[in-house]
Amino acid sequence: MSAGRSGTVYTVGHPEPVTLHRSFGPACEAANLMVVTPGTVAYLDVLRRDIDAGKLTNETAAADLAKPSVSRALRATAGAMTRKGPGSLPPFFATATGTRDGRRVTALARLADTPGASALLNDMAEATGLPLALGLAQLLDGTGGHLGVHPPETAIDAERFFLDLARHVPDLPDDDGPRDGVVVDVTTNE
């Protein structure tokens, strides 16, 4: 990983690996990863196995996720012991590896380490609802998007999005940090 950060993440079935290739055409592979605790990934795996076995429907699994059952939590405990955690990885980030000036580099973009960013990332409703509202504001005022169905990376203006995010999340931009609250660490891979 980059900037002295390392840990374990898990793949998740989101559409970004497909849409990023269509939107930006990178000459590489793309994956969507989840930074999650060993206990959470073990519990999700218990739910997945029970859905696959026909013991749960998607709806009953969602209810069990909101209010975990004791029996599934106990089954997940054993699985949690065998999984690795996120280590020093930020809770939300994007990373890319490529070549700059003939040298292999890794760039890691993350939210600035501030109380506002921590509060945002610890509240799933706000962490998903606020970006949705900021993107919708661009669509409503005509700044971003065009008719049809499009992935977020082509439907909104990214620079405006992060500036708006920094204005809505208390303390996101550091006094000494970036004005949009995003930090990019670049490391040379030797």
C-alpha cells in the first residue's frame, strides 16, 4: 500500500469496477474493496452462507443485520478469529498504482484526518446520504449530468463535489491541509 499504510480489505460487489473502465478507460484492473473489521466480515459471511442454504431471504438477512441474532453472532465469532483486519488503512480511500516519470508509484487519496471526517465515516446514514444529496444538488441546478442513467463519476463535477463536502462536514479541511478535505499520498514503489 502507500504512505506506510497496510492492512486487509475485502472485495464487494459494487458496479464501480465496470463503470470506471467505461468512464475513464484505465489500462488496468479495478476492484471495489471494503475496509471492515474481522467481526463484521465474519458476520456478513454467516449471513451469506445462510442465504445460500435457503435459511434466510434477502429481507430476513437485512433484518438480522439490523438486529443480529445471538446464534449467528456466535457462529461469526469463530470466523472472526481467522480473518485479518484493516490495519493502518484509512476507513475510506481510493488507490491507484501506475508509472510516473518512468517509476512505479502508488497514490492513495483519503479524507483528511479530522474530527469531522471521523464523525462522517462513523455514521453510515450520513456517509451515504450526504454524498447523495450533494450529487443531487448538482443535477438539480444543472451543474452536473445529462439525460439518462450514468455512474456518479460522469454525472457530477468531482471538484465541486469535494469542495461542497468540505463545507458540509465540520472541520474536514485542516487549516494546514487541502481546501477540499482530500489528502493524496504518493509513494514510489522500489
